[in-house]
Amino acid sequence: MNEISFNETDLSEPVKQKRVFRQGKKEQNEAIITLIFFGIIGLGFIFGMWLIAPAETRIYAALFFSVLWGLLMSIFFWSFLIAKYVSVSFHNGNLILQGVFSKKDILLSNIDIIRWSLYSHGQIIVETATEVGTINLFYFKKEEELWMIQFFRNHFPENQQENWDLFCHQIALPLRNRHLNKPRTPRPDDFLHTRKRWDKLIIIFATVTALISILPAWYFQQIKYLLLPILPLCGWFVRYTIPEEGIPVSASENKNFNEASYFFGIWSVAWLIIYLPFRFELLPAPAAISVGWTITFIWNFGLYWRIFLMNRRDHQKDLEDAKLSVQEWEAGNTSSD
């Protein structure tokens, strides 16, 4: 990736020299290694399904699992394509957006609207009279994200920018504070959330799931239950949403995560308490009703409803705090001039 020094004075000058933002060889190699690693695991599980499934359903079981694993592999392959091809360039007053399958060359002077989107860890959507271009900030380094945010914020009138307040509060201001190493008020319950910490959590969940799966596998004499550890392993790729340097957080600040974790745990225990008596035939199951699917449907509905209520509450709070964040952003820009 081209190294571009962060210099705020550059933002007040026309973009004459060419600036190219893209991922480098490191990101490409990480995507390839992940693709190969999970590809080998997937082939092993598909082969295992072929061995343990009944002869009459063996092909269907292997095909079904292949499709599910193929969806996961497609995510990793897409990450590799993004690392190899996607770039954003500024040159002679042009904005050049190179995608995996397309390329857009937009005159900066033709841009009518800058839409600040919270989707996918932050996007800058530029609109002209004839076309729309999207910059996904998640693909780039933090200093490059900050340069692009400040460039578009400073070079276009405020009446051409939409949703800046929320974007500033949730993405731009926290990004700038981290870049400038602005001290954060420490709390007694602080901890550093890192990729290694996430790896340990996945290993713990996979181990616990593997131990739990032994009971139904032994009771029903079916090896397929030993495949349950696949579920937590599928969440391993979430580690790439965490910055390499980690994120300092505190348990009290991370209220959403705590609430979601407690609710998920209690709700899952409730699901097991209701489901297991029917599964082990301790209670008679209602005729013509799939107890497992019915309970799972109710469980999912309750989980998503809880998440919806939490997100709605947080959105209202963000709307209230956004104005203060914008004032802090503008004050920081003024002091750096």
C-alpha cells in the first residue's frame, strides 16, 4: 500500500499530485492463508459428513454442507479480490474509484451530494447528476480513512453533505481521536480487546461446544452431533473487524455487549430447558408439530426483538450526542489550522 503521510495542510490545496489508497500485499496474503486454512477444514468436514451420513442421504448431506461452507469461503475469496483490486485515487481534480469488476472516473467539481453512511463501518457516497460512487472506508488504513473524511468534509459546502452529524459521532471523531492519540479517561474495568483475545474466546466456545456435543452423540449414537463446534468456528473471521493494535474498552462502557451477552446466555439456557425434555422423550411432543423448529423460531424472534429494542435506544442517544461531537470535531479542526 502506498504510504501517505497525514498532513492536514494538504487538505486546503487542490489535489494535484496523485494519491492512491489501496490495500497491500499483507492483506492479500492474509486473505489467501485464511482461504486455504478454512478450505482444508471444509473439505475435512464434508468428507466426515460423507462417512457418517446414512447411505441413502449421503449425497444430499454432503451437498448441503458444501453449499453452507461454500458461502463462507466466498466471503474469504471476496476479501482477497478487494485487497487485490479495490482502490481510491485522487488525481488532477478527478476521483477514480476502482472496484473488483468496475471503475468510475468522477470529476470532483461535478459532485452534487456527499452522503455520509454508517453502513459497513463507514462509507462516503458521492453523487453527481449521472452516477453514484461509494468509498468503503473499512478497506483502508486509519490514517487514509481520516484523510479522505477530512478532504470531503472540508472541500464541499455543508448543504451538500447529508448525515454528517451521526457519521461524525460514530465514526469520524472516534477515528481522529485514536489517530491523534487523544488520551482516554481510564476506567477501573478497562481491558484491551484484541484479535488474539477473540481467538481465545472462539477456542473456548468451540471447546465447550465440543464437550457438550459428546452427550447427545453418545445418547443417540450419532456422530453428527460432534460437528456442533463448527458453529463457533464460523464466527472466527469476525476477528478482522478488530484493529491490529486492539481497542481499549471497559465493561461498563460496553453496555450493549454486556446486555446482549447476558440475554443471549439466559435465552439459550431457556431454549435448552424447554427443548431437551422433548428431545430425550421425557415429555410427549405434540402431534404434527416439529418441536425443535418451533422453539428455535420463537428463540430467534425473541433475540432479534431484543436487539431491535437495544439499537433503537442507542440510536436515540446517538442523535442527542451527535451535536456535541460535531462541535468537538470543528474545534479540533480550528485548533489545527
